[in-house]
Amino acid sequence: MGFFERTVGVASAMVQATSKQGWITIGVAGTLLIGFWVLRRLLTRLITAVCYKMASRTKTSLDNHLIEAFTKPLEWFFALLGLYLALNYLSLKPAADAFISNVFRTGVILLISAGLYNFAGSFEALSEEYEELFGAKVDKILVPFLSKVLKFVIIALAVTVIAQEWDYKIDGLIAGLGLGGLAISLAAKDALANVFGGIVIITDKPFSIGDWIQTPSVEGTVEDISFRSTKVRTFTQALVTVPNSTLASEPITNWSRMGKRRVMFKLGLTYGTSRTQIREFVSAVERLLTSHPEVDQETIVVRFDGFGESSLDILIQFFVKPTALADYARVREDINLEIMALMEEQGLSVAFPSRSLYFETPATVTPMRPPVAEAEPIKKD
């Protein structure tokens, strides 16, 4: 018997019950229905208050999130329970009672699934609390990915259980999916490649949400990863969606995981700088970098590098501890200003690109004489 026929049977049974049992029975059933509908929020508050009181004794908020996830489904459960009790009180036919029981069990399954679905969405907050309690870092990519997987599993299980509750045979459907798996995989090979690419990214963990990455196809900050793609926010604030299969097959540079950041440049002094001045300047810059609190002391190189076309080049290379762009720029600016102060103290100048021309045979230059004005002839009277 189909769903439509069962619904019609229940409706006819209720009509028959109206004529047989009288208005008193209908009144009691209506009272049950209206009573549970009116009191559903009060009952939910009472139960959640007791649960919150018990949860306050624990150190974790896992139980609090669980209570919040099931608060709304619990409220609808009381409304569904009132409807179920009201219909059962009417003493309908066995077929109608069986149909009502199936509807009630289906509603309970849906409400439990809704609560678990809501709870799966609170994993991000739970991961932050886990880091605070245990000091262990939780991957920010794994949390939303795991949440989405669990939501999909919950929906699939709910559909399967409800189908079995209504005596639908899912064995044939599963077998059909198995036989059609090859056709589906061929038709959706790109989608499957993206899913496996996402799994590779999750397992290898080349980056996390919030990291600054650079690949041949995109550069920016990772915002989200899903089954199909990864979203990257570029520095121009554009949102780029990259397929996981593409991202998993490319070399990925994660700038956010730098332990330190390198600074290297050449400072060109004028050729009029003496050897003594160069030695003193090199030693002063090295002392400056060694004493700076935000400069990594492992690798500091300050040396007279060579003779440039128009300058005496000083090689300066070191690493700064801050890796964020703003902090890195701040430390580099501070060091540059200190180097300028050292140059001013020693009277050194930065060389500008210039060329000197020498003539093998000195050129003869004839001095130009100013033109002599011709005397005007004397006029005779």
C-alpha cells in the first residue's frame, strides 16, 4: 500500500472515529494536541536547564554544544508527540495506527538527524577549545572538511533508515549503484579527481586555512576547502576558486610557515671611500645586526663584496624573526634607518651610477674670443 492510500485510510478512519466515539474523545485528543503544542517550549526549557546544570560540572563545552544542537529538535519532538498521542487516543483501525506509528518514528529519526547535523556544524568552536585545553594544534582545514563529511554521512544514514522504515528495499538501489559505478566514474572523473585531490591536501597538509600560499596558478590567503575546490583570497581581495585536482598537482609555497625571513641587498659606496672607512663601516653594521633583538643571530653576513661599475659594493644579508609582512617591513625599515645613521656618522655617501670618459689624445680646445666691434668711420664735416 502506497503513501497516498495510507493517508486516505487514516483520514477515513478519523471520520469514522468522529461518528463513533463522539465529541468527548475528539475533545480529549484535541486537548492533548494543543497542550503539547503550547507547552513544548516550556518543557524544552525545563529539560535543557537540567542538562545545562549537569554540563556545568564538566570542564569541556562539548556537552553544551550538544544541548544547543538538540534544543530545537526537542521542541519539535514534543509537538510531534502531542500529535501522536492525540491520534492514538482516537483508537483508529490497526492499519491507520501502523501508519501513524511509521510517521512518528520517521519524525523522530529526522529530529535526531537534525540534532546531529547541527552538532557537526559546531566542530570549529570545539577545535578552538581543544587547543586551549590540551595545547595541541588542530588543523583548520581538517575541521570544516570533517564537518562536511559527517553531515553527508548523517543525511545518507537518515535517508537509508527512513527508507527501511517504510519497507522500501534499498538492496536493488545499492546493486544498481554498484553496476553503474563505472559509468558514473567515467562521467564524473573530474569531480572524483577533485575529491581525491582534496583528500591529498587534507592528508599531506601543505597549508591550512589562513595561510599565505603561492602556486603557479594563484597566490593569496586560503579561506576554505571543500570536496571540489579550495578558495583563495588574493591580495587584490579577489576570491579565486581552484579545483583540488589542480592544486594537488602543483608545487605549493607556503610563506606563512617560514621560520624566519631573509633580507639581502648590496649597498654601494663611492669610490672615494678608503679601506679604513670600509672596515669600520662593515664592523659597525655587523654590530648593529648582532645587537638587534628581532634579527636571527644564526646567519649574519656583512662583507665588502667587490668593485662595481660605479661603486664599492657591501653585501648585507641577515634573517629577521617576524615573518608577517607588516612586522617584516617594520624591522627592515628600522635597520635601514640605523645604517643610514652610521653612514652619516662616518661621512660616507651612496654612489650613484656614473661614467668617466678619458681621451687618449688630449683634445685641443681653441679659446673663443669675444667679437671685436668694428670702429665706425669718422665723419667729416
